[in-house]
Amino acid sequence: MNGPNLNLLGRREPGIYGTDNLQTIAAQLFDEYRDEAELEWWQSNHEGSIIDKLHEAGYDERYTGIVLNAGAYTHTSLAIADAIAAIPLPVVEVHLSNIFSREPIRHTSLIAPVCMGSISGFGAKSYSLAVRALL
């Protein structure tokens, strides 16, 4: 699951987020795990949609875990943290950039305490590491 502004990857601040767009990252991930896992990919810029998707996937027996890049909502959304806490599936928090090397407001994750773990700073590889953690 991907949150706000990630639809602009490849164009948005490439010095921070890289030049790959979200579709390229998804294709690489699907190719890497084609024999190990069935993956789904989803993105929304809307907090309520992310919460709805967490609730939906969190109680769907087809899924074994969620990789979530909540974008800036990581640092601001108690509602998304509550949604993660409310579901039985493990969630791995992911960030392309190293949030701890950026502005101080990005050093605090409201979702980290309710996630299985957090991975940041490895670019697109952060997603792969998160999937691996869930397998």
C-alpha cells in the first residue's frame, strides 16, 4: 500500500526519492517475488481510503501481511496508526528515503509502534526487504 504523493515518484524530488516511478518499482517487486508470493499493489492520496484499505485487507484471509509506505501520513496520522492497531495482519512500514536523515518532523513515526517493523533509506529495495520480512 502506498500513500500520498507516491504517484509522483520519478518526477517528485528525484534527489530524495530516485528516478523510478511507482509502476517501475512495482514491476521489479512482482518480478523478484513471482515464484514466492502473490503481490498486490495499491496507492491513494487520501487518508480515509488508506484506512479503508487497511481494514479491508487486514481482515481478508487471502493476505499474510501488508507493506505500507504511508508517505507523510507516517508522521501525522494517528488515524492510520489506529487502523493498523485494529487489524490482525502484520504491517511493515516502508520509506524510500532515510527519514532520520531528513527534517526533524520526519524522525517521528506515529505508525512505527503498531507495525511489525520499519525499513527506510534503501530506495526501491526497501519494498523488497519488507516483503522478505513478511515471508
